[in-house]
Amino acid sequence: MNANPNPRTRRPLIAANWKMHKTVAEARAFLEAFLPLVRDVQGAEIAIAPPFTALQTVGELLRDTGIALAAQDVFYEPQGAYTGEISPPMLRELGCRYVIVGHSERRQLFREDDALVRRKLEAVFEHGLVPILCVGETLEERRAGRTEAVLERQLRAAVEGLSAEWVGELVVAYEPVWAIGTGETASPQDAEAGAKFLRSWIRELFGAGTAERVRVQYGGSVKPENARELMTENVDGALVGGASLDPQKFAGIVKEAAAAVSIS
Ligand code: PEP
């Protein structure tokens, strides 16, 4: 037990990214098992990002639970001839609060570049949703000593020139690409260094008040066994892929993370 939880003013956000997993029936079964496990959790906000096809059902099942609905991606136009795409108003209508933007799988597999991520992020804000902006370096970039340069480039492209009010609402997920789905977790020191760097960069551009409001999550092979130690001073929650598919494991992560912080 951590007798001295990490004090902060920001409420940690523990978000599940189910990626391309779970049919509607499987999503229902997950929530049946998961909701009773986290009923008494306080001190951390929970969000679930199912595939688009399960958003409506999951949204209905989350109603009145205090758990937020999130989408895994979005397109930046509100409507139009964009076959296969989903717009911010469509996500709002279903009750989404958060939208993951710029996940490394989108950047790598679907060739999303910084400019596209920026357009999506702005569209999310414009429609009253909150982006979870994913940033992170590859192993090659890390080995070349370019971690901070990459984080700065991705963050700058996404938020420079936006209002401090919007930026204060933002959730940034620091997700080292080499730690996603690999079982290889960053050390708490690495997670803290990345989160601290991102926050100080926001402080430089938008001021201390905004930097204090921004929540910076860590993502990359988070599990119940390491969730608590990863909630360091500048880490305000986690974005969880693989372990969020299992109700027991995800509930374990939520509880461990919530126990690691005290909100003032
Ligand atoms: C993710 O995809 O955002 C992620 C962190 O995945 P995993 O937890 O499986 O590493």
C-alpha cells in the first residue's frame, strides 16, 4: 500500500482503448462484469473507448454510472462525402465525451501525419468534445536521443495557436511507441520524464495555470501490477489497450491508479 498518495489537483483519467476488439454482445458482457467492480471507486475518472459499432450500446449501459464514453478516432469535417468516416457531431449525439486523436497505430498504419492530427483535434474541440492526444517516440527515435524533439514536434503541431482555455481541457497521452502492446512498460522514471517534459512545454507556451490543468496520461502495457507505481507526480492516469479488454484487469488498474493519488 502507498501510505502517502501523490497529491494533485487534477483528477486522473483511466481510459480503456479497446481498439478493434469486442462485438456489441462482448461489450455488454464486459460491462456486466466490470461495472460492479468499480462502483465504489473515487478519485479517478474512467472512460471506455469501444469500436464505433458498440458506441451506442456502451453509451446506454454507461448512463448514470459516471463513466465516460470515448471514441477511438474521428474525421474533422462535420458531414459530407467521406466514405467510411465518422464526424464529431455523430460522436456527440451518442454521448461521447472524449475522442482519442493521433494514436500511434493511426499514425503508423494509416499514415496520419501531424497536420491531420491537428485538424482532427481542432474539430473535436469545436464540437465540445475533449481530445485525448497521443504522442510518443519510437524505439529508434529514443535510441537516437530524439525523444524530447519528437514529443515537442507532435505537441506543437497539435496545439500551437489554440486558446489556453481549450488547451487546459486537453488530455495528452504519453505513449512511447515501443511500449504499446509489447509487454514492455516504460519505467516510472521514463513515464514521469515524458509527462514532465510535456507539461513544462505547455507551461512555456500557455502559462502555468493551463499547464496545471492539462492531464497527462501514460500509455504502454499498463497492468494492475504496475499501474500504481506509474502514477508519478506528472502522470494523471493511463490509456490502456490490451489489459482493458479484461474486466478484472481493467478494474484492477483503475483501483490501483485511484489509490496512488490524492486530489486536493
Ligand atoms: C494503447 O494502445 O493505447 C496502449 C497503451 O496499448 P497497450 O496497453 O496494449 O500497450
